[in-house]
Amino acid sequence: MELRDPAARRNGVKTLHIGVVDQPGVPERFFVASETAAVTPLPSFHGGESFDCGVLLGREAAVGLVHHGREACASARPEETIEAVRALPMRHTRQQNEEKA
């Protein structure tokens, strides 16, 4: 996968949106959705700090998540360059859990 200028159309329209909402108290939301299916993470069945489980959703729920994503992106700061994505803070849960053990 590579990032490109959102105005570039060599591969069609922009299909992946990454945005950051800088508002304390707004819960994090992670999902992948198209008009036909969606995957959304669930809290871990193995610990309190991970989201290593997920659920596959069908067409009706997927369309709802696509709409939800559009609404969320309207209030988010878009991250559309490789430099912006690389500058995002990273949290490595597995490594942190190993250090605690």
C-alpha cells in the first residue's frame, strides 16, 4: 500500500481515509468498511489493553459504518501524507505487556 495525493486519480477515487480527532473524551473508533462488508475490532478476550478480536459484518451494517466514517472524517484532521502518518504516535501493546511481565 502507498499513500498518494488525494487529488491524484491514477487509481480511481480516494478510498482510504485516516483522520485524527483531537478532542479529549471522544472514544477511539477503528473499523474497515465498504458498501458490501465491514470488519470492526472487539476488546481482547485475553487481556484488558488489546483489541485483538473482531467481527465481520454484512452489507446492511457495512453501509451504516461507511456513513458513520464519513461523518467522523468531517470532524477529523486528515492524515494524507506519509510524513503525517509516520509522525503519529505509536503504541506497541505486545512490547509493553512483555516489559511488564
